[in-house]
Amino acid sequence: MAVGLWSTVVIGLLPLVGWLFWWWNDVWYGLVMATLRSSKGDTKLPPGNMGLPILGDTISFLWYFKFLRRPDDYINSKRHKYGDGIGMYKTHLFGKTSLAGVHGKAHLRLRSFVSRSINQPDALRQIALAMQPRMISALQSWTKCRKITFYDEMKKVSFENIGMYFASIKPGATLDRLKKYLAGVVSGFRAYPLNIPGFTFYHALQCRRKTQEFFREELDKRRKNNGENDQPIQDLMDGLMNIKDEDGNHLSDTEVLDNITGILLAGFESTVVVTTWALYYLAKYPNVLQKLREENLSLKSNKSELLVTSDEILKLEYTMKVVDETIRLANIAGFVVRVATKDFEYQGYTIPKGWNVIVWLRNVHTDPKNFDHPLCFDPDRWNGSMLPENFQAFGAGPRICVGNMLARLQIAMFLHHLSTGYKWQLVNPDAKVKYLPHSKLEDGLEITIEKL
């Protein structure tokens, strides 16, 4: 009798337990946390579901991104379920993340310096001339191999250029060690934040620590050398060490290390992945390649020098359209995360202080409302004026990527030398795509390459 009673109780409680399990995050964050932390007390949160305890909506996210390989369907599933409405949905992804950075006047001062160093016309002219020799040498060497994995080879070229210009690190074992650390950090960009040995996030944190130790040794070495003989600023790291505010104060060691690490991470993967996609699309769209090649051959025929200037490259209208269209489709930053620093209201809904706001850039770039046939590679769509809100690859506002012109220039320079001297074919035309931590061809773009 007692057993039967308990069985009835357990069976009767199962629906309640299941309901609590499914709605726990909504109950906890929606009713308790939001109400307690809201300055107004009464909160109306956006529509959506915050998923399971601890995991949140991670399983659904991974299902669309990793297993189905249809990342756009993740946000579309929410649109279909809750409607377009305000275009905002509550969820629970990536746990709580901590972002290192500076704000206010310090942030503006740093942005101004970095922009002058890598994104202004004079800086771009110097960088263009410094980076091309490695590109040209690499292209020549690849033809001897005949078959290469482009992503891996291009990463070597790109990182050697970045290492020299940003931190004066020559190719070799030291640079290889730094590249290994940064690759580990990148692997944790979209990982669930479990700081436990054996998990990707833990490995990423360890790699970040090693990266900081690497640059701390470099920082100490430079300070010692500068004490012995006063050297002028020669690279970005020296520049960060010598920045002063209006009171004559330098950046702290932590700020220097955070910023040189952040800048290197920003350029570590982005241009390589976009350049990889450019070769893929150009191989798939021979008519686009032909127009690109004709424009660049026209420039080359009017020059006696092998190297091109940044001014010449940035005036190649069709080439820059190819670059921008590739950036749009590559969607390196599929979304960006910002933190609400105070409670605020948006169209009648409250966003509590401390909540992450995830801006889904992928949807901006693949929404048919913004682009006709959005998944089609069509550089000619850039013939007209582009609304700024429809192209957010580099972000916007005060946090816009300060290296946006440098990134576009690097890709365009490489396409110039490639299209005017070489032809290539895809080994795996139907290679699969993996979307985490960002969109990348699974085979790394295996190609055969030879001279024209």
C-alpha cells in the first residue's frame, strides 16, 4: 500500500519536476534576478526561453551550429516561435563572460593611437610595402608544392607579417610558440565557460596566460634595453609602452599586455579566414575572377615595380567590392557580445543591468530584407550605396574595429598578386563548413596552384 502511494506521488510529481527543470532559468533569472536587480522593480522581459539549468540554450545553439551546420536557423527558430516583433529574444548562452578592456578617455586614447599606427593613410602605405614581399615569396613557393592547404599556408604568411610589424618578432621558434598560444585562445571564443582541466575553455585560459607571460618577458627585456640606450618607437608594442595621458602617465603593464594580446588576436584569424573564403568563391564564380583579374592586370601593366601601393590598391573598385562581399558572407564575427551597464528599456521591455546583449550580425548579412539573394556571391551588389546598418562586419560606433581598413587592404593586396600571376583549382569543391568558433572550410581549402 505504502509503495503504491509513493509511486503515485512520484508519478504525480514528475510533470512538476519536468516543468521546473525546463523553466528553471526563466523562473530564476526572469522573476528573481531581474526583479531584485532592476532599479525599478517591475520588469517586463523580452520573449524567449532561457533553456536548461546551467547549460541554458547551449544544446540548441550547438545543434544548429555544430551538428545541423545551419547557423542561421538558430535565430530563425526564435523568430518563427516568438515572431519578429522587437527583434530581440531572451536566452542563456556561454554562461557569464568577463571581458578585459579600458573605457572612457583611456579607451579613446588607445583607439586613437592604434588607428594612427595601423589604419591611417600613412601607416597603410608603410604596412603595404612591408607585407607584400612575404606574400610574393609564399605564392612562388606554393607552386613548387603544387598542392597546398591554403588556410594553413596563408596563416604562416599573415602571422609572420603581424609578428614583425606589431612586435618585431622574426619568423622562427619564438613566433611559432606565440602562434600556438594564440590558436589555443581562439579555440575558446565560443566554448562553454567551464574552467576545468580537459575542457576547451580551460585550455584557452591557460593559453591566454602563457601569451601574457610571453609578452611580459618581452616587456621587461625592452625596458631593460631602453634603459641602456634610448630607442625610438619601432613597432606597435613600443608605441603602447610609450603612450601618455594628459597628466604624463603611461599605461600600466597590465593594460599594455591586454592590448597587445587583444590586437594580435583580432588579426590572428580574421584576414586569413576571409582570404580563404575569397579564393573559394572566386574558384566557384569564374566570371567574378575574370573581372577581378582584368582590373588588376590593368594596374600591373602600368607599373614597372612589382610592389603596389596602398593608394593604388584601394582605388581598384571591383577588387574592393570582391573584398567587401567576401567579408559579408564569411561572417567572421557572427555575433558580438556587449554587457548592459545599467537597466534600460527598449520598446517596452526591460534589459537588466549585467545581462549580456548579443547582437546577431549573421542575420544582418543574410537577411533577404537587406540583400537580394543574400547567400549568393555577388560583388556587383555593392554598385549602389550600402546602408551602414546592413553591413556590420567591423561593428559600429565607438567600438568599431580600428583595423578595418588594414584588413581590407591585406586581402586586396594578396588578391592582386594572386590573380595577376597564378591560377588555382579546388581539390574538394563540395567541402563541408564548420561554424565554430567561426565559419571555416573543414578541409582548410585544399587547392592546386600554378603560374598563369
